[in-house]
Amino acid sequence: MAEPTVPAIFDVYRYDPAIDREPRYQRYTLDLAPHTPVLSALLRIRAEIDPSLTLRYSCRSAICGSCAMQINSKSRLACETHIGPEMERHGRIVVEPMRNQAVLRDLVVDQASFWRQYSLVEPHLKLDPAHPMPEGEPTSMTPEEVERFKETPRCIACAACYSACPAVEADAGFPGPMALAKLYRFVVDPRDHARQDRLVRIQPNGLWLCLRCHLCTEACPKDVRPSERIRDLKEMAIAVQGATENGSRHAVGFKDNIEDRGLLNEMRLVRQTYGTLGMLGQVGQGLRIVRKKPEIMRRPHAIEGVDELQKIYEALDPEEPK
Ligand code: FES
């Protein structure tokens, strides 16, 4: 029996910088079975309707990572995104190239920046030159040590996380979620000799630009959960170097504010983040906030039951001196 089909509407981003002044969207309508992957639909469009449609793919099995694109505004693998749920949810399927990378043509982007950031974190073991591993001998690790980075080897470098990341969009110097997840993998590897150096060097390069929006984790098709690995790196960087960046000082100040009174004291937090002198640069912004929210100038007070809150902090971090 023939499988039932649904009319599927595709609005596909088209742009050839060599001939087009600006991008446009081209509509194609096909009758397809609901479980058809978006990639298969695009290949059919290319084979039967428009041979000029340009896209990148290889394995068609969610392994190679080359078919990542924006599908209804989400960074996804086209070979594992089925048309049925997309049509049900959105009434059409908008297909666009990945974000944060220049378009070469239609759905193909230039991944040079993504790979440059990856190479900058030096994603390979750095051994102690004074104690090189004996050649040909295996190095052993405990199951607990391996467990610490069990997710990161799943990464297929599809760049869906890089495309979804607002910090990359805001600052091209931000390494991006995949590069930071790879960095984490070597920082927690007990055989790596450069742990401390890696953590110190990554901080000025924008570790703290991560907003913890978790869009990278949502986009990752392999559940690498890069945002959680970035959180771990931040904690380890503070442990190694202390709070030396605006971002780390802000994080520590935020925690201290809540722990002390259960409420955020914005004035105190700005001072903790930028220092007394650095506050001068924030005066304009501060005045705008005070105009909108005058209550922040009220004398800070502790919430009722703040001692209960402090017990939670104590239970979470019994080592920290009070
Ligand atoms: S074609 Fe390889 S991951 Fe989709």
C-alpha cells in the first residue's frame, strides 16, 4: 500500500554572491511522506525541479555533520529532521543557511571561522616533555576519569551550536560552544600537562561572553551539552586563577549578593564587577536604570529567612570559608 503523503511547502534561501544583489526565498511544493527528511526533500527539489540549488551533505545518517542548516529558524541536521512535524508546527518549512558564517552559495556557508576557533584551543593532548609517554605503551585511565568527558567525543563538528550561539554573533572572537567543549575535554584529561595554561589563556578570549542561554545545547544533535561544559570551564578557571575578568567577577559577585541577603544589590554588583573606578564608565547606564527602576536605590535589606538560604549555599559548598 502506498504511503500517505502530505503537501509540503518549502521556502528555501537562495543566494549566489556572484550574480545576486541580495538573497531571496524560493517556494517549492512537493507531496511527501511525513517521515521524509528535509535533506531528501531538498535533493528531490534539486533532481526534479531546480538543479542549481546548492547544499552540502554526505552521509545522510546524522554522522558526518555536513548537512547542518537552519530549519524553521533552528540549527538542525537536515538528514534527521522530518518534514511531518515541521509542517504540523509551522505550516511550511523555511530552509536557510547556518548563521554566524558567510554564505558561499544558497545553503552552503564558509566554515573557516568555525575551524579557526577550533584550532585555537589546541584540541590535542599536550604531554609533559619531562615525562614523555613510553612509545608504544598504552596509558591507562580510570573509568571515573573517562566518565568526565564521555559526552564530548560524540561531537560531529556540524557547527549547529556555533550557528545558534548569540555570543558568536556579538563577538567573532568568542571561541564558540564546540571549541570550548573540546577544550574542556583536554582540561579534564589527567594526561594533559597544559590544564592550567589552557584555563588561564581561554579567559581573556571570551569564556565569559557565554550568556548561558543554552541554545547550543538545544541545537546539538548529539547531546554533547556544550553549555554545561562551558559552565564547568568557568568554575575551573575561577578555581585556578580567581575572579580576574569582568565576567568572572560578575558571577562571583552575583552569588555573594544572593548568599548575603537573598536579593541582588545592583550597585554593589556593579562595583564588584568593574571596581570603584570602573563604575565611572557605567554612570550613564546606571542613571538610565535608576530612572526606570528607582527602587534599586533603596537601602538594601535581607529577605526574611535568609539564614535558610545560606544553609543551602553551605550544603552546596561546605569547603568555602564563611
Ligand atoms: S548528511 Fe551527514 S550528518 Fe546529515
